[in-house]
Amino acid sequence: MSEKSLPFEKEAGKSKSGLKRLSVLVKPEKADAVITAIRGLHLEATIYDVKSAGKEKEKVTSGRGMGTVELAYVLRKVIVTIVDANRIDDVSAAVRGAMGGSKGVLIVLPVDDMVEI
């Protein structure tokens, strides 16, 4: 063990399990298509409602067209699933196909350990 590492830290890229956490950040109207694609691969997913503060801005008209307000955030959905590392390419291809050319963010992270309770 080197002086700079802590006893509980694992080596980078080394995990006990061969699992990956796949997170997809999409527009709300694309969430159903992505969930259908994930379920089509016999996987389960968790959906989070999030507010994204990025380059895109959403404008909301209030009243009788009297005023337009630019929101500081945009509503998005985050869809998360856990997959075997050897299925990442299949799942990401299915998600890309379900999005139909729409923009989104696909994040893949290693899962060090998973325990069902």
C-alpha cells in the first residue's frame, strides 16, 4: 500500500463485481421510450425527476400572454439501471435507438459491490 492511498480505497478500475451503473439523462418526453427499451432487454430501472441548470433555458408564458419568464433550470429525467459489464454496448445501443436522435447524456460507472437487503 502506498502512502497516498487509504486502506479502504480500491485500485482504479478494479471492482469485485462485473457490474456497471448506467445513468441516462433525457428530456421528459423521451423517458417512456427509453424505459421501454430497457424493459425490452429484461432490465429494471429507477427514474428520477431532476432540474438541470445548463446551456438550455425554458421559457414559460404566464397570464394572457402578457409576460414570458425564463426559468433558471430545465426539467429532465434520469433513468438508472445496473447491468453486467459485457452488456453495456447492447444497452447503450438500445437507449440511443429509443431516443431517436434526441440529445441526452449516458453515464457509465463501475459498481464496486451490490448487496440485496
